[in-house]
Amino acid sequence: MDKIDDFLKRHMLSADDIDEEKILSYFFSEMDKGLEGKESSLFMVPTFTGLPSAIKSGEKAIVLDAGGTNFRTCLVTFKEGGSAEISDFRKTGMPGIKSQVSADEFFSILAENTERLIDKADRIGFCFSYPAEITDDHDGIALRFSKEIKAPEVIGKKIGKALLDALEKRGCNVKGKKIAIVNDTVATFLATCIKDKEQSSGYIGFILGTGTNTAYAEKNSNIKKIGLSDDSRQIINVESGCLTLRLGDIDKEFTDSTSDKDKSLFEKAISGAYLGPFSNYVIRAAIKEGLLSSSFASAFSSIEDLDTKAMSDYLESPLSGNKLAEIVKHEEDRKCLYVLLDAIIRRAGKLTAVNLTAAVLKSEIGEDPAYPVIINADGTTFYKTKNLEFYTRMYLSSILEKKYRRYYKIVNIPDSPVYGAAVAGLVI
């Protein structure tokens, strides 16, 4: 164990060697620079969406949800007490998945799937889970797509306006229709606003799945790049996964192997797309330094690289039932592997807690335990990866609660992107 502890310390893999105050200070510095419009690894995207008041019973919004490979459409109707009902739900593939499409084709396909709903409500909330610049009229300008979507002509266009134009071409009456573009993390924040309203001091939207991101409410007077001077608040899309956080030498070797090697370093330390692949680099380094046996080294070289699920499966069941457990023949290898992989998750949990602490402290909320901050946490990596939620809560307790005396409650609201987009559409 002394050899393993030394290995973890030298390569900055131990959560104990993560200086939370130093990283918090860096978070705050990058957040402030992003708000001021200075060069920063955090984009700090203004949404021009404030904290909504209560949604009236009977109000309806058309909801569009474009994320990953699917395009979802439905109608959301709000009921008494803040509950909401989803109806007329439809899911189809995103345009541009199978082959490249023009801008006209892209918006025509979106309009075709929206047309059946257009007369059912005047407000449209569009959860657009791709990078976009939000404008002060709540529209969004597409900045880029993930590699699966092939629609280059859409880049630079106003998404909401182009969709309404496409609906009008199809003979729809769009007079009086208003549309709000939000990303999935902002929608996760907004979904929280219709729950626990009387028992909270404020909200955080947080996603930790394939990638990661955070949203919180900031004073307008602090958002220097948009020139507002009042102290009312609007939601900020932090793009927290982009924080350029430098950690250890194995981290650098790993991130150098990824696309955009110098970008999204925080995401590459905690998210589902990267935790498993990173563990391969850690295991190979441990083999090189003699922490694992030669027989294990030979067997490990013959299996496919681990993904985050395989890594989590081993932590869940280190004796059998998964591909990593099956190649471990010696007890010392089994213990070493468990400690190494658990250390990666524990470090990710601490970094996640620091991220959330930064958002809470910037929000200036959570000081009264009777009115905690409500953190709506979404994402399978957070909930399904062995011990990640546990370690995050453990470090939130020691950092956010004990050190900063801020109180929180984590919730998981199903269908947050849908409900949050509906709220966005109704508050414009």
C-alpha cells in the first residue's frame, strides 16, 4: 500500500493532494474573466433568462429537444402545485446524422416534426444541446455541432428565427409565436425552479454524463461583457468542462492523446467519456513501475481498452462478472487495481464537489440550512459510476458545508431538459 500511495501522490492521482482552495481560486478567476469578456477557458455564456416566477396552472409550451442523435418534440402543460404533464411526444433522428444536409433541409425537417404542435401553444422552448451563442432576444446562434451532425450551413444562423421561417413556409401561422433557445444544463437549472420553490434559496443546474457542465444565476452587474448595471440575476451557462485544469503527468499523457488536447481538461478529468479511457493510462503506468505483476500485464495487453462502464463494473464486483476481474489471478493485483481505479473516481468526486462549490459561492446562496441550494444533478455517469456520487457528496460535506457553511440538497428531476425548456419558453 505504501508503494501504491507513493504512486498516486507522485502522479497527482490522490484526492488528498488536490488543493481545493487553489482550484477554487482558479475557478473564480476564470469565471470572473469570462464574465468580463476577457480571455478565459470558461465561456460564461449569458442566457438573458432570469429566475422565473411561479408558472400558472394551465399554461402550455411547445418543447423541442435536440441532443445527441435524437430530436424530441412534445407539448408540456403545467398543473396546480408546479406539476407538469408531457403529451403528444414524438422522437425522431436529428437531421444530418446519416448524410450532410443544407440549412434549408435541416430546418425543414425540424419544422416538419414541430408542425403538428404549432397551434397548441404560443410559446416554444427549444433545448439545443450544442454550442450556441444566446442573443438578448432569447434566440441562439449555432456555433458548431458534434461530429455526428453534418449541417455546416446551419453554423452562424439564428436557430429560432430559421425554424419559425421554415414553419411559415409550410403554411403555419407563426404570428405571435415566441421561441427561447437554451442548452441542456440551463434547462436542468430551470426545471429545478418548478420544484421545492418554497424550501430553497436558489438553484444549480449540473450535468455529469458523457460530458459535464454547470449553470447558476449571476448578478447582471457582474456580467461586464453585456453592459448591464442592475443587480437582478440571469442564468449563466458556465461551460465548466472547458476549465483548463492542469493536473499530473499521466493526465497530460492522456489528454495529449485526445482531440483538442489542450481543451476541456476539466471534463477529461471527471466525465464519462474519459474516466475509463484515462484508467488505461494509469494501469499501464502502474505496470511500468512494477505495481502489478507480469502475468497481469500480459493479460491486460490482450483485452480491449477499458471504458467507464468497465471500470465501474470492476469496482462494483472485483471478484468476477466483468472482463477486468476475469484476467486478475493474484490477490495483490486485485487489491492494487481496486485502489487505483477507486482513487481516480475519488479524485473526480472531489473535483466535482469543488466545481459545485464554486457555482454555489458565486450564486451567494445556501447560507440558511432551512433553505438549502437545490442542485439538480443529471447524467448517468454521476449516478451509475461506482462511488462517484458518494465521493461527491462526501467532499461537498467537508468543503461546501463544513468550510463555507453553505447547505445543499441534490435532486434528480426526470425529463429535466423537457421541463426546463418549457419554463424557458414561458418566461420570455
